[in-house]
Amino acid sequence: GIEKIQQNLTSGEVKVLDVGCGVGYFLKTLGKTVSTYSLYGIEPNPKLAKQAQNFVKSAKIINSSIENAALKENYFDVITFWDVLEHVYDPIKTLKSTHKLLKKNGIVVIQAPNYRSLMTFMTKENWDWWLPPDHLYHFSPKSMELLLKKSGFKLKYMETRESKEIFVKNIRAQIKGNSFFTKATRKMFGVFLNLIYPLIEIVTTVTKTGGLVFVVAQKV
């Protein structure tokens, strides 16, 4: 994700806001990778916001939602949402607030679960990321692009991605039971999935059916 941010920015002072920053892992990693960036985080959970400020002392952490935060408009170069947008009550409202805070040609970076993924197709109602009521919305590459367009953004880059470990674990878990035969079958199926995963990765990349949607879009 960091390399895509760098590819879409010009040189000079860069202000990055991470929405739903949690305890600050992304900001910490970004600060170590590019020490010249000015880092900001928004976290609505007061306990996590405090932990983030202690963890990333170079960042300014705000305990708020993006809609209610006292932030300057046309101020940020990059705003990121790492596995956050599926939790918000009104994604369009959230992205319109994001649009106001970004500078001209600023970028938004979003990662969210892809409910039109191969994993979802294979696991059905047992998909790990349905997670009601924690996940309020689910996105596909098509719906994500439409959401961005309605919120005033132009899509610059999209891919779907998947962790091999998470994919194999989820698919194996569909073989239920604790008998010797079931356990052996589950183990052998896991071995098989690991062997063919390079082919699975090619298919999900081409068809955009990986477990996560990742996008970079520009304010227009």
C-alpha cells in the first residue's frame, strides 16, 4: 500500500491522515518508511486513540469520527481507510467528508473485504468477513468504484488481494468434524490448496475475486 501512495504523489511536504487508525500500526510503518511525511490519525475509540498517540509520537491523533473532526478543508494529500469503510454507518457521507479534507488532486486509499470473492463463493454463509453487526456494508470492485464516483473521486488503481494463509484456513474449515478421517481429509485438502495456490492467485487477480478490494482514487 505504501508504494502505491508514493507512486501517486509529487515530491514535497506530504500530509497523510489514517482514518480508524486503531493503535497506529500503519502510521508507525509509514513513518519508518518515509520519515518526511506529516502523520495524522483519526480514531473514534478513546482508548485506542490514546494508545496510538503513545505508539506513534510523531503523529497527531484525534479522538473523533472523520465527519466530526475539527480539521482543515483542502489540507491533506492522502487519506487512508484500512479495513474501516465497512464499519461506517454512511460510506457516501464519510467519503464526501474525505473529499472536503483532501487537497486538489489528493488521493484516498481504501482496503475493504470483497464479498464477491472466490473465498465468499466457496464458504457461503461461513465467510469470515460477514461479521454482523460489526460490518455494516460489504463491497465488490464494481460497487466500490460506483461509491467513489458518487463521492467525487476518479479511480486510479484497483486490485483484489488475498493472504494465502487466510484463504487456505477458511476453505479447510468448511470440512467439519473431529473424526480421524475428517481431520486427515482436512489436512490433505490444505496441502492440496497450498500446492495450487499460485494458480488460484492468478485467477483471482485476473477476475478481481481476491478476498480484499484495494483502491487508489483521486479527488476531482
